[in-house]
Amino acid sequence: GNYGINRKNLSIDAIRKYEGRKWNDFDYYCRTYLGLITSGVERAVLTGATKITVDEWKKAEGNLLYSLDFGDTAPNALTLNKIDEDEKRWYSLELHYKPDKEEPLLKALERLKVSKRIPIIPDRAGANEIAELRRAGYNVIAVKKIHATNMKAIKDLRQYELYFCGENLWNEYLGWRYDENKTGEILQDEVPRKGNDHLMDTLKYAMVGKRFAVNAFDLEIVV
């Protein structure tokens, strides 16, 4: 069934709220209000991505933006994103996925020859790490990591054709699922389950900060 069965008992405001989801998050509208998807895909945060090679990523067009999720015992996760706004295509390349104890972040950025011209977008909660990167000359623009911002970033990512390069990135994408209650129902506010999601977090930060992406096609990117 769907909410339409009980439509005559709903207020105008409620109906507008439900129908409004059709235009700003069609995937949610189909799953939650129409009950159309029952195969399990509704638990996936993102769907429809394509796995690509490094060569395919290099050939893709789009403005460039690094995004970073800080780790300690968990890995520092770094992606380089190409964002093609005209074609609504998003290409993410996994660059780094190691905790500090295995390779300090600054050393990793030096090894990878991370450009200081291309902005790096992390979560602003890592104040000490951000200050260290800025002292080293990196162009760091931190963004907020709050629930409303995260939800909007996920919704916005769904509007793009997604292309992912990197084994950890691909595995996180496949395993990124919404949290559930004890009966297996997706939580109402659709919070992604925490765990192996460090590279997925970088995509959210990149989406929030995508206006800072730069045209840097004259740079030689080391991958």
C-alpha cells in the first residue's frame, strides 16, 4: 500500500509534504510513500554507480576538488573528484586510505604530490589536523558535518552519474547502507550506518564544498 490509501484523512499540509518529496528526492518518495522498491536496494545510500579504471578517470572532464576524512586508528581517506556540472557526472578517485600510524597524513600528501592549488575539503571537526595542513601550505576549506547537511549532500549526489575508481572506494559504496531499527525498518531520518564509510564521507564533504572546485587541467595529477 501507500499513503494514498489514507489520503482522504490527511491534511493538505501533509499531502504537500509527501508530494513535495517527488520533486526533491524521487528515490525517497518511491521507497517511503509509494512502497515501490522492495528488493533491498532501498537500504543502499547510493545506487547506480559505475566502477572505472585510473585511465578512465584521467580521461574524464570536470573541475577538481580533493576531499578528506581524518582518521587515527581509522584510515585517513582522501579522494580527488572531477565534477562535470554540465553533464551532471561525478568522478571520484581514491588516493589514500591508511591510518596515521601507518603513514602520517602530511607524508602521504607529499608522496602523492597533492596540489596546493586544488582545494582540500575536510570536516571542520579536525581542527588540529586542518591547522597543520594549512601551515604546510595546503588550500584547506573545511565544511560542517551536521545531520541536515549530510542528508542534503546525499540527496544531491543522487542527481549525478557516479563513477568510482579504487577498490576501497568501491567496496565502501557497495556496503553503504541506511541504519535500521530492531525490526529491520529504515530509520525515519535515513541516517547511514556508521562503520566502513570513510571514503563515502569524503564524497559528502566534496558535495558540500563543490563550489570551490577549480579548473586545473594544466596540472599533472600523480595517481
